[in-house]
Amino acid sequence: MRLVVLDTETTGLEVALDHRIIEIGCVEIVNRKLTGRHFHRYINPQREIDAGAMEVHGISNEDLADKPLFAHVAAEFVDFVKGAELVIHNAPFDVGFLNAEIDKLGGQYQPLESYSGIIDTLPMARQMHPGQRNSLDALCKRYGVDNSQRTLHGALLDAEILADVYLLMTGGQVDLVLAGDTADSEQGDTESVIRRLSSQRQALKVIRANATELAQHDQKLEQINQSSAQACLWPRA
């Protein structure tokens, strides 16, 4: 399965007030591996950024003065996300802004949902952790993902962090590309699945067998030994 984890930054919170996208960040996951491919663009919104929004992401109007318009990056963006499942935290916000930008292009492109499925990690997190905070920062803390670099919101960094959170949220065995692995690492096109596990991540609890459980274990091994002509491979010293 191909996933694209996506985040945006905007000039303000209300698309109905003609606020615009100023940054898009996407990272690609294929078969639960980060491929290293990403899409990242800053965009000139052709309007002023609200002071409150600037405090969140730190991007100023001056920073975007020489950046391309959405119309100039739309084809590349659509090509990157087409056919993927988009993983987004609070998807209605980002999808609403992206569709507003697409709509301004006068029918050149279809709504985002025509190209990609949408996986919203916010309701997913609320279902998994009812009654708890489920912001991206809260999920990082819960799953032990390092977000220490997230002093300001940034679309690409937030997409990278959400990718790790999503893989941990969805659980199951994940493939880690380790030093010495040959199949993928020699090609240089695959990164470790989870890149941002915090050094403060809580250690796994070790539950040791008690005397009764050890005795039952020895009894089972003896049964195996007798039924296999003394060929049991796991005798306990």
C-alpha cells in the first residue's frame, strides 16, 4: 500500500475568509517503509498572513514573496498524491484548504478526494484514546516519538512526525532497515520506518516467570523430550 502523509500551513484558520495555503509537506510510505521521497513547497498566498498564524508557524510574508503560486505547483502536487491514501491529522482542515486552492484553478483539476483516499488520524486517535488529548504533540508523547525539533509548526516536519505516529498507532510488525541489510539499503532508497523514537521512550516492562510457571515449563519440556525420543532442543539448564 502506498501512503502519503500530508500537512499544510496556512495564512489563517478560516478558508471561508479566503485564507490560503503557504506550505505543503508530504512524505511517502510504501509497505510500511518510508521511501525517502517527499514533496515540499512554500507557496506565495497573494495575501497577508494573520499575526496569530505567523506565531504558530513562523513564516512571514517576506519569506514567501519570491515563492511560486499554488497554480505553479499544482500539477506536481497532484502527481505526487495521485493513487495514494493520504494520512492527515484533522483532515477536513487540510483537505478544505487544498480543495479551495484547486477550485481557484477553474476546473483544471478535480477535488483532492478524486485522486486519493483520506485517512484522518484525529478521529482514529479519539477512538483509540477516548477522553484524552489527541493533538499531534500529545500523540508524540503517548507513543514516544521525538518532537523536540517542533518549536514551530512546519508542514514537512509535521508530516514526518505524523508518519512515525501513524505507524505506531496502527501497530503490528514494522520493517526496520538496519545497518548491514542488503536488499534495500544498498539501493539507498529506503529509510528506517520509525526515525524519531524518543530517547525518553518508556522501557518495556519485563515480566518474569514465577516458580510455578517455571515448573510447568519444565514439565512441558520433559513431555516433549519423551515424545521425541530425547530430541528436545530446549532443555532448561
